[in-house]
Amino acid sequence: MIELVQIGKSYDGKTFVVDDVNVRIEKGEFFVLVGPSGCGKSTLLRMIAGLEPITSGSLRINGKEMNDVPPSERNLSMVFQNYALYPHLTVEENITFGLHTKKISKQERKKRCMEAAEMLGLTDYLKHKPRQLSGGQRQRVALARAIVAQTPICLMDEPLSNLDAKLRAKMRFEIRQLQQQLGITMIYVTHDQIEAMTMADRIMVMNGGRVQQIGEPLDVYNHPANIFVASFIGSPAMNMTKADVLEQSLIFNRERIMRLAHRFPLETKNITIGVRPEHIRLANKNDPYFTVKVVNVERLGTETLITFALTKKEHWIARWNGQCSVRVGDEVPVTIDEQHVLFFNEAGERLYMGVGDDYVSFRETKF
Amino acid sequence: MFRSVKQNFEGMLYIFPSFLLFAIFVFYPMVRTGYLSVHMTDFQGNPTNFIGLEHFRYLLEDVNFQQSVKATLLFVLYTVPPTIIIALSLALLANEKVKGIQLFRTLFSSTLGMSVAASSVIWMFMYNPAIGVINRIIAALGGEERQWLLNPDTALIAAAVATVWMNIGFAFLILLGGLQNIDSSLYENAKIAGVSYMYQLRRITIPLLSPTLFFVTTVSLIHAFQTFGQIDILTKGGPMNATTVIVYSIYREAFINYNFGFASAQAVVLFFIVLLVTIVQFAVVERKVHYQ
């Protein structure tokens, strides 16, 4: 169990690149830190590893304070983004690097190396040098090295970012399987929200050095805590638009009006609404609907992405299953269930409204 | 066909300026040296009559030349390994992330900016038996004062110490550059694995630095074989020829004794010694170098 209590990191003593991080990572959990580049996720991981000193707060592993414990005594392994393989050593020497310090006998080292190599399909390459291997194989060597140490905690810093898309999908699955098989606690850093969604037991979304939200992937997807999380998680991104509040109605760019079943508190003047592309659907006969003009159509085979103009300035994307026959320039009637509409205040935080099976009705308006 | 001739001509045009410089300052002197080495010459260095390998035969038996070869080899031994070891140690120190390390990096590499002549003069004063700081320090520590540059036993070592000091700047800078090129995540991984500093040095730093070390060693070797300036200023080849290295011997033969043919023969021998050492370097040592 790893506990982070008010962890902060500052290089100059004034600005914090990581600020007030509080989280408890359970034993055997696959925990993903996700966020855009420069959000502090790698720094946080390096603080857990002991490669960066912790400026403030406390890091506990199994209840023991670890702030000043050297990396080697934290009983963890780490996989680096560039794999950190030693170019002059063979695959076998790379995998067993440093094992001698843990007082493991030569036979045991050899045995562990063979096991890990077998698990990752590296048996034929043990005598090769890293430069003779493909990107995917190098990645596996780095994984094997993390495995042979048999540490209860494994840290990974964007391990898949140097691989092509197809291999990445395969390795996602393999790493997840490996983690479950070995029962290790995994802390995994990525900027790729798909990796976060598919691999994690829980994810922590970070931005600007601060934690935005911690939760199970679907929970974060369905109930984002703020605009940042809502727009960062999900692809294509959630449609977001600023709107003026007028009693029970929302007005978009003075072009469209949306009637709600709920009233906002009186002081609310401006809000942002967010709708996931899959929640915008073609209107059935009796649904309230609004017509939109299609600007672009992308057919991906299993689904179709339809870009339409919500207002003159803003485009939204709808995601429909199958291969729709909508064409650019068509006017189509669409509808959104109000339960799927998210509201955010001006500060970007989520506004929670009583949600029932209400609907939203859009209509064109002229002022 | 026409096009390729034109392209060839264009290519040659680009090479021409540097070829011209090389031709004037390298190729012609080389050929001329070889030519002179098989001739007798007059006082102005003009060849008078062809004598074949007579100079070389004489060189083999010449006690003075043997002494200068010995002095050169000793000088190389006294300068190259210490330079590399000290520069590597300094580079390892200066590669640590400490506040103000930039100052030390500048200091350690500063001898690179000093000419051989200027540094030789500084060392000449330091070695001075009467006013030199070295004797004063030794006296203050209760040791025995010495005439460093006038004693045949210490002169070569004294010149070597000064040379090591002069060469450290260059070797330090190149080695530091090599160290900074090593990926920091390799050390981070070692940190997590918990291996000792010496193990890191032996297993990561030295192998990954080997291309740089090889380069510095080769250049230093060649450089050491060609030492002249500091010998000319500090000892003038003395005392009792103890510091007459080959290049100084060539200089003396050519410009003091005006025996250009004989000097050229020595130059040719030096060329082949350096060539041989460099070939051995590449054939034997380079095999242990790990290129990435």
C-alpha cells in the first residue's frame, strides 16, 4: 500500500510543479497517472521512486515513511520511457542487471532471467545486444528487468510511447496481464487517455501539478469533476460550449436556445455545458429535436463521426453507430437527453443538478 | 555521361580550397621531408647528392638518437596516462549536479585557453630553484629543495608534470562532454537497482565513455610524441640530453646543426613510430570500444 500525503514538489521554493497530492494506492492495484505533458505526473512518479527529492508532504509505503529512503531500499522496480537499456550489455546481462546486490545466487538469477524471458518471448534473444532488437523487443527487455527483481511495486513512465499504434495495443494487454498474474502494485504514467481507460483499476487525472480527479475509469468518464477532466478523457473529446443563462433557458451565441426542466440558482449567469458525442442522437418521431447542418462526416467503419454547426462559431461532433448515409450539407434533426448533459460553472467545476428523465429542447431563435 | 563529368567537376571545385591548403601545408612538406631524408644537404637545406638510406642506417647506430627515442617514450608514459586519469577524475567530479559546478568546469578546462609558451614560462618560474613556489612549499614542509630542471633525474619528469597540467584542460573538456552524453536514465535505473558507485563506474560509465576515452587517448598519444614547445622553453633538451625528445632532436639537427637531411630522416622515423602506435591503437584498443 502506497500513501501520498500532501505531496508537493518545487524547484525554486516558490512555484510548485506538483502540489498537494493526496492518494492511497492499494496493494495489487493498477493505478494510472494521466494528464497532458508538463502536468507533473512523471515528477510525481520519480518522487515515489526516490529519483527526485520530495519538497513537502509525506510518502508512505506499507505505513513506513519513505521520503528520505534511497531508491534501492524502497523495494520497487521502474520501467523508463526510453527503456534505459545498457547498449553494451547483452539482453541477459540487461535483465539481470543489479540482481547481485540483492544477494541472489547465480543459479537463481539465471532461473529468474529464463522465466522472465520465457514469459515475454525473449528466450532466443538473450545473447543479443539491445541495438539488434526491434522497439517492441527492447520494451520487453525493460519489462523483464522489472519482473526479475520481484519487487511488490512497479513504476512505469510512459513505457509505450515509443511504439507504433498496433504494438501499443498489444503491449497494453500484455502489461495488464503481467500485472495481474504477478499481483504487483503498478503505478503507470501516461498522457494517453486510452491507455488510462483500458488498463487502470483507478486513474488519477492531473493538470498543472494538481490532482483533478481520482476514480475508476468509467466513473471518471461518466462523472468528470470539472471541464479539464471532461475534455481530457474521451475521444473524440466531449462537446463543450459556453452559454448564457436566462431563467430556465440556455442561450448559445444568441443563435440557439435550449430549454431545461430545471432552474439554475438565480446568481448563475454563465455556464458551460458538455455533451459526449455518443449522447447526441438522431431524433425519433416524438422527440423534441433541433435541426443542425452537417459540416463534416467521418466514416470509421464501425461508427460515424458527424461534425455539425451548433452556432456559427462552434462545431459539435456526434458519434453514431454503423455507417450512416448522412452527407455534408444535410440538415438533420438531433436530440440529447438531459440526463447526459453536464453543466460546469465559470470556474470550470461541475454543477450537479437534480437529474431525472427530463429532456432538453433546442430551438432556433432570433433576437 | 556528360552530366556525371560535370558533377565530378563540381565536386572537385568544392574540395579544391581545402585540398590546396592541405597540399601546401601538409602534402608538400611531407613529400619534401621524405625527399630530403635520402639526400645530403647544404646549409640552406638544398639537396646536394643522393645517399639512399645512409641517414637511416646511421640513425640506428646513433646513441643520441636512441637516447631521444627513449626520452620520448618515457615522456609519453609520464604524460598520457596521468593526463587521462586526472582528467577523467575531474570530469567525473564536475559531472555531478552541485550548485556552482559551472565554476569548476570552467576552472578545470581553463588550461585549454593557454598557449604552450605561456604555460611553460609559468612553470619555469615555479620550478626556479631560488624563487620558485615549488621549492618554497617543499622547504616549508621540511623537504629537500631541488634544482628540478637542471637535474637529469628530475628534468624529464618536471617537464612531464607541466605538460600534464597543460593537457588536462582539453582532455577534461572532451571527457566531460562524453559523460554528459550518457543517458541519465541508465544511472537512475542503477540507482533503483542499488548497485555501488564503483560498479556503476566499471559497468556503465567506462564502457559508455570508451569511444571518447579512445579518442582522447589517441589524440594525446600523437600529441605527446610531437612535444616541442615546453621542452624548448623549460630545458632546451638538457641537462645531458635527458629531455631531448625526438622533435627537439629534429629541431636541433635542422636549425642548429643545419643538417637538414639527417633531421628529415629523424622526422620520417617519428612519422612511422606515430603511425605504428596509432595502428596498434585502432587494431587492439578499439576492439574494446563500445560504439552505440
